[in-house]
Amino acid sequence: MVPPAVAGILTQVAVITALMCYFGWARTQAMFGYFGIDVGWLGYSTFDFVMRSIDSTFAPLLIACMAIIVLTYAHAGLLRLGAGRNQERIRWAAVVLRGAAAACCLTLAAGLMFTPFADVATDWLPLTVPVAAAALVYADYLMTAIAGRGRGSRSRSAALIAIFLVGAFWTIASYATTVGTNLAERFVHDLPTKPDIVLYSTQRLTLSGPGVAVVELPQEGNRYKFRYDGLRILAHTKDRYVLLPADWQQGRDHAFFLPDDDKIRIDIFTWTRGS
């Protein structure tokens, strides 16, 4: 029988792994979706998604830790400010927090109801949910634990905490999607500087696009009959290559899936500085 402490640790590890896997999937799906590719076609494993989640979760977690530190100092200052007979200031602080939460809720509603507004605020709109929930929880705390005005509702606090967790999940998932899209756009921007791919094939392939050239090779003593130039590698999995034309553009050109077998050979040529 597994000890309760060990079972609790294993449960937390499983939950964290599942979350990182999802964020990695969201980031990877956004990146390959930019090229019209469903990430399910690539056969990535759970470990692959977890590793790809690091750049999507590191920044939000770092910002959250820094925000907690700042808010801790702000809380200590508020306690000193509200010491003695100055609790009226704490009441006003709670009112301001509830007003900020209301503003976040209105912003979220506007983003969900009006598409033009959502297009402008899409990157930070999910953040309004955890911010509003945290502001309401802390406002309740000020009014009960410090100012002594009534008793807080446990069910309301539990609901707000649940909303905060859902909002945090939505925020990180949205950020992961943004990271994936930015990576795809940067990859396309850097295509001219990516290593050249020379593809040799035993049979003619229907590869075409801007910058792609095919040369029929001499038949005598040559296993490979065709050579394709002007390609770039987008991804390589355990059993396939994903290639792009050197001058690929979204909405105009195709991505190519090729099996990684003995019917093709790929040579990589890297440009040197000043060449």
C-alpha cells in the first residue's frame, strides 16, 4: 500500500505533468497550425509536449512569483497603514479592489461579446479572470479578517478560488498559443537563413513551390534518380520529415510530409557568415 504522503506527491506530480503536457500541446499546435498542420499528425509523445511547455510556462510562473512578492510587501504596508483607528482606509482599499474586479469583469464581457474588442485584447483578456477573482478574495479578507466587518462566505471564497484557478489555466494556455504563433512567424521570417536542404529520392516526388528546383540525375550507378533543392526542414519526427519551400508564404504554399526511409536521402548545407 502506498503511504498517503507518497500518494499525495504522486498525485501532484501527475497533475503538474498533465498541465505541462496541455500547455506544450497548445504551444505546439499553434506553431504547426500556422503552417496548416495538425500536431496530431506528427506523433509527438507526452515527454515531447512537456519539454515544449517550458518556454510557455516559465515566464508566467516567474511573473506570478514576482507579483506575489510585491503583493506581500504591499499587504504588510497596508496592515501598518490600517493599524489602530485607521481602518477606514482599509475599507476604502477593499472598495477599490472590488471596483477593479468589476472593471475586469466588464472588460471580459466586452471581449466575449464584441469581436473587434476581442481581437485587440486577445493576448491579455484571459488575465482579467484571475485578477478579478484574486481582487475579490483579498477584498473579502480585508473586510473580515482585518476590519472585522461580518463573516466571509466560505462557499463564495471557494467559488472565487475555483474561478481564479480556471482563469490562471486559461491565461497560461492563451500565452502558450501566442508563444507558438510567434515561433512560427519567426521561423518564416528566418527561412532565408535556415540551412539548405538537398533531397535525393529514388522516384519523382510532387514537390513544388517558390524556390524549389528538381534535377534528374544520371541513371548509371546512381541509386537516387532525382535531386530537389530549395527546401527547409520544419520538423523531423521518428518516422517523417516536414519540409517547406525556401520562399514559403502562409496561405499560398504547401508543407510536405515525407517518410524517413531508405527511399530518400537528405543533405544539409549551412550558410557561413559572410557567404
